[in-house]
Amino acid sequence: QGRRRQGGPRAAPTAQAAGVGNATAPVNGNGGAPARDNGVFLLLVLNMGVYIADHVLKLPVGESMYLWHAHPQPWQWVTSLFAHGSWGHLSGNMFFLYVFGRILEEQEGSWALVFTYLLCGVCANVASVLLLGHGAGGATMVSLGASGAVFGLFTVATLAKISFNWKRLLESVILGNFVVERLWQEGAMQLGGGAMAGGAMVNHIAHIAGALAGVMLIMLLNSLPKDDGSAA
């Protein structure tokens, strides 16, 4: 997600970590139910498309999508969520985006998935800029990658399943154990000076901030008045 880099602005990057139904809704071929995977595949295609434009086609627009901490441009708070420093960086994030994105999308719908991805990712970027600064000793700090958004999906997908249904409670325990272990590891690595991947610093701050943004989103939604469906 975040990296320190030496030199000029064109140094090669390395690595970082409800819709409304209607009569014409797409169907999935399994009994005519509305398709529930459009959101996750849209996000996957965007991430892969940006990677191809940046690393395969090497278009000059590539690095303008990174979040440059010293002088962030307005669009970079969002575009950096789809940019990655290496194939390993992209593939790891896309695996977890697919797994937890599908869980959240099946539970809450495509719009909820896209909104959660963007909100948690932007919150992770804000935390990165505020807490990691602009870089020091001639290094330039940039943030890129979907991992902050994906950590938000971890927590939202887990908390959204909590209910008094025993099957969902079991799912919540399994997913929650994974999320808690990952967050514990992220905190320990940040306190230990941070991990390296492909010669770049892993942005543990973004991971933790994305997860906390997901928790706050669930708390906010749970605090809203419930619609009991009764007529006035």
C-alpha cells in the first residue's frame, strides 16, 4: 500500500498489502434470482485494468493515480485504491477482494460493496497521509493498493453476518477469528518497525485504518432507526 522511494518522480514502482430490483434485473441462471456478483467483478476489472495500463502498457498516466503524500491531488485519494506496485501485490489483494467481496455482496448487494470499498479505502489513505507524513531523508512517500479497502471488507463482511441465526453466528466466529488474527499481526509488525515486500514498506497503518473504518461504518448503520415496514 504505502512506500518510500528515492529519486525522481518516474522511479519504477515495486510493491507495498442495494441495488433496486426490477422486472429487467439480470439473472444468474439458477432459478431466475438476480445476479449478485456484478460489484465484485467490477472492482476486480478496474484493479486489473489499472495494473495493465501502468505496468504492461506503461502509460504515462500510471503514476498520476498513486497517492503522493507531499502533494496529493483530489482524484488520487480514490485512484490509488486501484493501483498496485507489482503482480504479487495485485494478486494477493484480488484474492481477498474476491472472497470477502462476494460475502458482502451476497449479504448486502453490489452498491453496498462498492461504497464500502471506496469509503474504507479513502479512510485508509487519509490515515496514511496523516500518520506516515511526506517522507524523510530525500525519500518520497506514496500510497497505492487495495489493501486498506480490503481490510475494511474483512470487518464489514464479518460484522454484517452477526445475528441470532446459529449458522451466521458460526460464520461470524470463523471470519472474525481470521480478521482479529490479521489485525493483531498488522499491529505487531507496525510496532516492530514494519515489514518489507519487494523492497518497499508495507503500509500497516492503511490496513488497520481500513478495518477500523469498516467497524465504524457498521456501528453507524446499526445506530440508524430501523424501518419496520408499517404504514403511517
